[in-house]
Amino acid sequence: MFTGNNFSAPDAQAKGFSRRQWLRAAGAAGVVGAAGVAGRHALAAGPLRDLKLAWNANAVCLSAVPVAIDRGFFEKHGLKVELVNFAGSTDQLLETIATGKADAAVGMVHRWIKPLESGLDVKLVGSSHGGCSRLVGYTPAGVTSIAKLKGKTIAVSDLNSPGKNFFSVLLTKAGLNPEKDVTWRQFPADMLGLAVEKGEAQAIADGDPNLFLIERRTKGLVDLASNLSGEYAAKTCCVIGAGGNLIRKDKPLVASLVRAINEASEFIADYPNETAKIYSPYSKASVEDLRAVLGTLTHRSHPSGLALKKEVEFYARDFKLVGVLKPSTDVVRFAEHVTVDVLA
């Protein structure tokens, strides 16, 4: 539920989180058996506990979820997970959490920050990877760099999308006003390529594998930036959010979710080919194309605890820069409030 928060106290100071170092020996055993059956049949010590997890089944970057199911990482950590697909819309993601349809969710950090400032009772507890959003220009329209976006239209599939939020920051840092110097226009996800071909837009901001497939059938597209560009190269992007009430009542349950996603993320980094096969039933893309996309992501980047808090603080500062967060919001206090180290 939304309760409203005030993060504007000027003297708020960051409180350090102690991050427990946990061994990956058991996870490594599952990974060693990835090509066979060892990782698929990991068993929990006791009865499995139910947890509803929301995710976007169209996003190959979130393949840690089906990997954790297929390879038994959820069961290994005592979880019986029911998946809820929010289909990509930020509003749908928030609705699943706010109405109790899901206990937790995985999605881009840019989807969470403004609702968290507004009082959404969710805490960020972990993450899965870095990368997954890209900005491409249409060379026939002369858009071959960020500077040449001035006066142009950028096609997006959702006007509240993480891509729009992230690239608004990037444009600002490049000296462009994301509200005045460019126009953002929404199109159906599978029509983004047609939009630039018809001249209705001159650039596209979207995620893979959708953008990867669009590039396959739309000549003249060129990469301008991604959420791994420059200072973002080592940053995570997709995070795990859990309902505040669940954390208050059952922190160990949430910790089990984080551990399972961490283990699945490491599996992806080690075995992208196997991951592409596991994820392929959710996508129209070929296994080869999915493998290519997975190769662009950083699944070893999944911070939690203090490291996650620092990244949330960084992104909150970005959001203040473009006016998404209130000018009075203290980003240090905000990050302290909305992150919880469930592994401590």
C-alpha cells in the first residue's frame, strides 16, 4: 500500500549496513551439475514455503527467475514460487505488489524509485544483474549520436518505462533537456521499428530481446547508449523488491528469495547457453539470439546490503537531477529507508 513518506530531513545521515558474506559452495555444486541433473534436483531441508513472485516474462534479463525454477534453486532455499507476470508495464508491476497479488517482484530499479518516494510499502532487498536497456538512433534520419537527438522523437513502448527514465538522465548529463529538446512517443512494442521507418520517430529506447529483434528487421539503426554506458558500467539495474509487511513478519523468507536469485544469476554468468535454452519458451527469439543478448548483461553484478543502498542512492540522485524526485528529498535518507539487508 501507499503510505507517503518524507525524506527531506537535511541532517539525515547514511547508516552503514553490515553485509554478511555467504559461501557459494552449495551453489557451486549446483552449477557444476548444470549440464546434467545435479543442479535440477537440489532439495530443501524442510517443507517448501509459498511465495508469489512478479516478473516480466518478456524480459530475458530476468531469466534468473526461470533458471531458479528449472535448476531447483528456489526449492534448495525452501521456496515454492508461484509466478505472476506483470507484462512489462510499470503500473502493472506496482499493482501486483500494492494489491497483494505478489509478495515480491523483480524489475528495473527505475520502476521503483518514484513509487517508493510516494510511499509504496516495498523494500529493495537484492538484485540480479546490470544492463538491459538501450537507446538506438535511426541513421537515415541523421541520428548517429546523442547530441543529434535534439529536436527528434524517441519511440518507447511505455511512457513510464525504465528506459525513458534512464535515458532522460543520460540526455540531461549530455546537455539536453529531456522534456524540451526531445519528444517521447509511445508505440506498441513490436511497432517501434516501423515507427522510425515511417518517420514518426528517429530513435528508439527499449529493452532486449525486443530491441534486438527490431534491429534484425529494421535497417539503419545504430547504438547510441545503454544503461551500461560510462559511469553505469558497473551498476546493477534490475532489483528485487519485497512487500514491507512480509519483511517485517518473515525476513528469513525474503532472504531465501535473494539467495536463490543470486545463485541463479551466477548460473547465468557461467552458463549463458544453458540459460538461453531454459528461457526460450518465454520468447519468440531463437536460442542463439537469446544467448547473444545474455552476453551483453552483467549477471555477476547483483549487490545487496550496503552496496545496494549506495546504488539506490546514486539512482535517486539521478532522479532528482531530472525532476522525478522532489527537490527536498534527501537521497541518503531515502536510500536508507527503502533498502533492507535481509542477508545480514
